[in-house]
Amino acid sequence: MTKVQAPAENLVRVHGRGQILSILEKETFLTGIKVFYGGRFIVETEDWSSYWQPLHKLGHKKVEENLDALHSAWRDYLRSGFNSLLRQQFCFRYFSLLSVILSIYSQSDDTPLLNALHPV
């Protein structure tokens, strides 16, 4: 059974899709979406520095190096218009950062490390 939507609902969906895409194309993180009746929504975003602040607080050289490499790969990926070849590099950098954080975490029970794992 196919659901037929009223024109107003379709316009809200198209507008919402465009709004989300425009956010994803910027150098910000989409951290939340509050959806309201009728399909309208409010997005929550955060800039790079704020989002990764728990990792910066660690002051760990290897974490900083991996975070810088991830940031560079992320920027390249966004600026390319989501080129699939750059997606691979971005994913590799993300999982490299995750590996470093997990390696450090496995050697400590420090609370800042737990906070650092949250954004990753």
C-alpha cells in the first residue's frame, strides 16, 4: 500500500532534506534533531573545536596528531562534495583516532578518558 502525502507534507520533507544537507556540507557536526508534529524540526550543531574538546583536554600528543589528521581528511571530504575516494581516507583517520583512544583507555581508568570517548 502506497501512502500519498498531502502537498504541504511533501514541501516540509523537501525543505527539511535540504536543510540537513546544507548542515552536513558545512564544517559543523549535527549533534541532534528535535522533530515536531507535521515533520518540522530543529537541528543542534557544534563546531569542530567544541565537539572534540574532551580529547584536547587529554593533552596526549598521539591523540592530537590523529585528531589533526582526521580534521584534515574531514575537511577534504566535505570540500570535495563527498567524493567516495576521500570517504575511505576519512574513515581510516576516524578509526585510527578511535584505536589510539581505546589503546590509552585500556591502560587507564581516568575519568577524562571516559569523557573523551563520548565524542569518538
